[in-house]
Amino acid sequence: MKIRFIIIFLIICFKIFSVEAILIDFNNLSDTTVDFTPFTIGTGFPEQAKSAMFVDLKMKNWFVRVNDSSWTMESKKKSRLIPVTTSIAYPGKTIMGMRVYFPERYANSYALVKPPYTIPTFFESLKNPDGTGSMFMNKGVVRNVGVLRKVNVTFLGNNFRYGLSVRLANHKGEEKDIFIGYMNFVGWRTISWINPNLDEELKEKDLYKNARPYYPDEYPSIRFVAFIIQRSDPESTGNFVTMIKEVTIDYDEAFLEIGRSEPFQEAIFGIYNEELIERARKETARVHKKLYAEWEENQRMDKTDKVKK
């Protein structure tokens, strides 16, 4: 009885002090359009091609690339991403279908699956601007992430002993590849990475907070960068397929009103909201240029691939 009480208590504590949020869900990527047309003024960009300058996170705009040594003509021809709407497990939902072709030889290979542009942490929606740049919230971005506890990916296994990783970036731009697990099973599963350094990071967070002002402080975030499919040399080659539904994360909030000080100070002073608005304004202008450069480079690479074919 005592053990059961302790377990229940720990579960309740975990739920109180941690949050679960969707990082990216392929059924919910609407209102993610970035307009690049302002950058075509005076550049001689063909008027009829300007329709291609409105780019969103729909599946048709994502990229799959095999590492250079394995990026053969056959791999370029056969590797693709497909929006799937006919899944038996998730009827009526859009999920990512992925086909990757690895050359038939003994060599380590990997595939990188990326969105059409770097998903910005702060960006204003064209349709529904809110002043805080929240266009990509839960569409590749989660804010106020203090310590990451878990990363969960729901995907389809087809009994390939390939590894699946998720590449994430923090608010400082530091990227980290998180190994989710092997894909050698059949059917849908949600596989989780559990932070092995959780206790140490929680202690570091407390030490950090004790040395910093309680309110206001920095406003950290996590951003989705890419999926990585890793094939080691003894594994089978040729066609590989999977489907991915979503990525969620469990985390401790960086900023949490828990009554240690006067609660709800943000409602009084509004500093975070003020900074969010200012960041959104600056980053929207900066990111527009960066995303346009990325889009231009991706278009160039696509044209090069088609010419080589």
C-alpha cells in the first residue's frame, strides 16, 4: 500500500511540474506560409513564377536527402516524401510518408528529412498576426522549455533495423541529435527518448535560477530541425519506407509561477509579452531574408538534380 502511494505521488508530481506539448504534427501545418515576393522587386524574377514564392510546411515542400556518397541517380529518383491521408490507424489525418533508397553496398548511410526552410522561433502570421510571432507554435516550435524530459515520436515500423533520430535546436541555435530508437518492429508505436541526464540538468537549472533574477529572465525554446534515418553497413539496402505522425516533447517550464514570489507578475508588468513582440518584429524581418536565401538555394539544388537526371 505504501509503495503504491509513493508511485502515485511521483506520477502526480511529474504531471504537475512537467508539460507535454506537440512539437510538430503533420496533420496541423496550416497557416505556415512565408511570402518571399517582397525580395523579388527589382531582381528580374519572372512574374509568372512569383506564385512559387509563397512557401508553407506542406509535405510537397519538404526535402529528403541521402548523404553525398550514397546520393546516386537511383537514390535521387526513388527517394521522396508523400502526404498520406488514407492510413488505417489514423483515418482522416495527414501523416508523413517517407521512401528512401539506399545504394546496395556495404557502407554506412543516412537520410536527412528537412522542412523547406528553417522553422523560426518568432514569426508573424500573414493571416492572423498576434504581435508575439507565434505562427509556428506547435508547428515546429515550443517555447518556455527549461529542461527536456522526453522526446516522443509516433511512427510506423516495417522491421528495418535502422535508427531514427530527431535533430532539435535551442534558442541559442545549438543543435543536438536525439536518438529515438531502432525501427525493427512492425506496426505503429510511440517510441520515446528519456533524458538520461535529467537529475543533473534539474540541479543545474535550480543553481542557474538561484543565481538569476526570478522575474523577468530569458525565454528559451526548442525548435524542430530534421529527422535522421541511419543505416549501418550490415543492414539491408534498397528501398526503405516508414510513416511518421507527430513529435511531442515532455519538459519542465523555464518560467513557472509557483508562489515563491508575488504570483502572476507577468500579468502586472507584461515584460515577456513586450519582449516577445519586439523579438517577433525583429526576427520576422531578419528571418524573411534568411528563409529567402535558403529557399533560393533549395530551388537551385532541385534544378541541379533534375539536370543530372
